[in-house]
Amino acid sequence: MSVTSVTAITVTYNAGEFIEPFLASIAQLDTTGLVFNLIAVDNGSSDGTPDKLRAHPFEITVIENDENNYARALNLGIAASDSEFVVIVNNDATVDAGWLQGFLPVFADNPKAGAAQSKIFFSGQDRLNSVGVEEIEHYYFRDIAFEEEDSVRYAKPARRDYVTGGSLMLRRACLEQVGPWDEEFIMFMEDVDYSARCRAAGWELWFAPDSVLHHQYHGSSSEDLCEYFCTRNRFFFVAKHFPAELVECIPSSHFYKKGEFDNLYLSLLHAVRKMCVHRDTATVQATLARLRTALPRYIGDIASYNFFSHLELLLGQRRLRVGIYDHAGHFAGGGQRYVAEMAAIMQERYDITYIFNNDVELKDYKEWFDIDITGCDMKIIRIPFFEKKQRYTPDEGMVLGELSNPFDIIARETLEYDIFVNANMLGKVNPLSLISMFVCHFPDQEKGRFFQVDKYDYLISNGDYTGGWMKKRWDLAPTHKLYPPVNMYNPDSSPEAKEHIILSVARFEISGSKKQVELVRTFGEMCRDNPELTAGWRMVCIGGSTPENTYLDEVRKAAEKFDCDIELLPNAEVSQIRDYYRRAAIFWHACGLDEERPERVEHFGMTTVESMQNACVPIVIDGGGQREIVEHGDSGFRFGDLEELKVHSIAVISDPDRRLDLARNALERSHLFSLEVFRGKLESLLDDAEAKLLGGEVLPMARSGD
């Protein structure tokens, strides 16, 4: 008597409630004349399913998949088998004793039978779930005899165009010729695809009525999941097998009918990519030509424009393009340094274009910040609204009752990029790129006319202080917190090798917001009132300044009133700043002192971190982002008023040992805000964005005319 080998493969995912009845039915199978094995491939269950399978008395080979992908699990199970026949079976089911034996006559009588499916009943009912699969309308499929009573019509074996994978026996020779199941389908319609491939290879598909299975319908998957994947995979199936019909499938798609345009866009995009892989050049070109004409009717002009640009990316035809817009990029500020560090990292992996509104050269960033971004391209786009008003730097607060948004000229430019980065919290720029990032150092403006920030995919704050105010002013929570990348480490700096210098590094703002006048007066008063303690100590104020800066004159006058050593160094070179960080023992910062407006408080405090990276002891204002940087009493001190500033400073000056401990702690804490940490978090964010662009995630998109 000949022996037939059969391997059953079931795919599990949190299937604990189904295992016992399923395995109990498997255990009572009639295996006369069979060598039978069972393989279970688990797709990452969290309910202990693999352990339950291994502990079961019935001998089971358990394989753990590295992703929740049903088609991939089938391939893993098939690869682990070597039997003459393989049976794919759902585990949210029970089988009759003659389930396996019922398949075999069909294969014996039909040498070209590559696969045969069972007669499937609904669990606990006499009504049928499936006796095969048929097309019902324009590549939507359904189970034959769904919810019908069994009848003589389904008593004999019959050929089918399509079969279901819920209970399906396949001949090994068919599997080897047709090849692996298409893992891009993930789940649902992977069996329809395999049916088409089997028939294309010359194999027949059959219905085997004597093989009976009872299925708990949607027991292991939801109806919503089924509808999503069936609608998505319909596009995949048509693009792969019937590409000439792809355009006609759009208006009949459930995604289109239900207004789920994000799902429509992504599914169609990946379907077209699949067509490009599987079909000949002439077919691809003809389909793309029809799609270019038809697509705007269904998803709009902007999304259609993005669609074909996006397709280039998926097909690997070009590098990813990034546009970085900084309306204040002609000015050497902290925000510019922040985004320049982003650009320096991003230029290693993308084609970057820097977008400015005014004349500037990328080499200026090397001079300003010692950051080389010359690997980027550059565009200058002038905004007519501000040109007419002779406004050198665009100010969105000036946009009040205009009928059109002056920043639409920048919005149109965003279409040229896969990722658009709005680098300096201009909230009126509408992002039309595939992915968009909004970098917020502080939400200066309230929500108002032409507010666009809620349209960005990623909202990046420079710390908790800014993030909190984004929530208060805009009712928007940051998606990412990315502390500024501070990189002022000097290998020659040491906590033990410090001079008696109190350093302040901040721009000499015309408004006086950095409070250098107050700091100079405080130092003068401290020296006057504590001459012995402060003997040999001096103060150095460094900061950028504009020509004819009246505030700088005020600071000079304040310093001249005291008989102490105070030095002002406007527009010092980077090398000089680095040297003073190395030499200074104490760092002062008072931006936000006595301020009621939150935007005038230091939003983060990059110079505070720079000082800590050089083992200065920071004594800074107790507000804004400084609270996130300096641990009071451990890595420095925070003051609420100028008297507290004096008290903490005198304590640090008078106790060299405490000063040394604080300096060491400050240096250690500064590592939390280093360029290396920034790079790691930025690259993680970029990896996520790339996964959305190149993977299967849904991307927000505009509709027609938006």
C-alpha cells in the first residue's frame, strides 16, 4: 500500500481561544495511508499562543515569524515542509475526520489538479461559507454559495477559477512551479492571486466536496481589516494580472466610494509599483499614460502630481529630495544654527535644497557656526508681498485681511520635494510635499488667518517649554522633541583649569531682551559690595550686534559706572568664543527676567549648554527652557531675581571645591544635549519618514484644488 505524505500549515496570531477545538479536531483525523505533520507559524502573538502550541500533546512544529504577514508565514511553513501535498488551513475552524482523505480522490483523478479546496461550512451551522471563489463585479470576489444551504449542486468535484486559502490542499509540484506566495498582499486575496498564477502555469483548481471544514467566520480577523485589505489588494491583483483594467477600477473602489482618499492613494501607488515590476515596458507605459490623464479626477491635481514623483522614489529612480525653508536664513541666529545642523546630517543621505527669501550664501554658515552645508543646493524665492513693503525678513504678523496667502509662493515650491522642512515656525506656509516637518522654537503667533501648522506630518519642538506653549496657543502637541544640537566641546576645557571669569554669551538685541544691562549692573554691585571676595574676577559679555546698536551703547554706559573689570566683545569670532568658554568659571544668562510675555523667555538656552560643555558653572534664569537644562544645586543654579543671582554667584565664588563639583556635573549633564544625541534622534525621525514614503503607511494628502 502506497503512503502519501501531507503537511498541514496553519498561521496563528493571538489564537489562544481557537487552539483547543482546532487541535482536538486534527487529533481525530483519519490518516490511514498518510504520513501527516502539522506546522504552526505564529505571527507575533502576545497571548502565549506559541507556548500553548508547544505544550499540546499533539506533535506540532512551531515556527515564529518575524512580522505579522500571513503570506510570509505561509512561505515559511511551506519551506519547512517536504511532503507530497501541503494543506493550508485556518485555525479558527474544526475539521471533519475525513477532511484530509476527502481531498485525495480529486488529485488522483485529475493529474493537472494543482490545488483543491474543501467544502466549508459556517461553524455550528448547516449553511455554507465557501465551495470556491468567483468574481462578482470588476475584480471584487466572493465565496461561491456564501450563506446558502448545502445541496446536490455542491456534492460533486468541480473545476474552479479561484479557490480560498481557508482550507486548501496543494500539490508539491504546483507549489514548486508557481513559487512563493506574494508577501506584498500580506493577507486577503493572496489566495486569489495564487489561483491566477496556478492557472497561468497550466494547473487546474478544484472543489473537493468530501473534504469538510467548519469555519468560525472572521474569528481571527475583523470585518474592517478584511474590507481594507480586500480593497487594497484588489488594486494589487489587477495591476499584476490585468493592468489594462487598472484605471477603470478606481471609481468602483470602496476607498473611492467611501471618500478614503489616503487609502486610495497609497494602495494605487504601490499597485502601480507592482505593475512596473511584473509587466513589460510597453504595458507599463500605456497604463501610466492613461493614469496621468484620469488620476486628477479622482484624487486632485496636487495629489496626482505627488503620485508620479512618489512613484519615482518607490522604483529607485532617484534620491529622496528635501527642501528646507528658512525665512530668516540670512541671519546668524540660534534657529539657523539648529536647522543647519539638521541640514548637515541630512545632506549625507538626501538631495537637499535650502530655500531663502533674501540674499545669503551657504558658505556663510561655515563662518557663522563652523557648519559645512555646501553639499546642499540653494534657491532664493522672494515674496512679492514683503518686497513691496520693503520688509527684509518676512513677518507673518503683517498678513491680516489679505484675500490670498502671500506664502502660497512657498507652498507651490514644496511640491518639488519629498520632504519639506519649515525650519523657523512660519505658520502660514501650506506644505504640499509628500512628507512635511515643522520646526518650532516657540509659537510666536496665535492661530489666525491662513494657519497651516496642523497640516504638517511632524511637529518638532526644541524642548518641553516650547511644546507646552504649542499646546496652549495652537492646541497642537509636538510629535517629536528634538533638543538643539549643541557642539561647543573644547578638548582643552577642564573643570580644574578655570580662570576667574563670569561669562555671558547672547546677542545684543535692540530690545534688550537678553538683559546684558541688568547683568552688568549686578556684577558691578557684587564687586562693589564684596571687594575682597570678587578681587581678580572679571565679566565678559559676548554677542552678535548690528551696526549702530543703541542697546550696546546702553550696556557700555552701564559698565562704565562701576570700578570693575567688564569687557564687551560684540561680534566675536567663533574661535574667540570657544576660548572664553574654556577659560570662564561661571556662566550667566538672564533672558526672560521680569518678562510676562512667554515668547521673550529663553525657549531653550543653547549658550547655557555650550558653557556646560566647557565645564562652566551655569547660573541662569529660572524660566523657559533653562529649567530643562540646569538641575538646581546639582549642575548649576537657577535664579528668580537679581538678588538670587548674586547669592548663588557669591556662593560659587567663595567655595572652590563646590565650584569644581558643579562644573563636573554640568559637563556630564551637557551630554544630554550633544550633537550625537541630536543626530541619533533626527536619524530615527528620518527613518520613520522614509518608512512612510517607501513603505505602506498612509500619508496625509490634499484633495482636488486644495
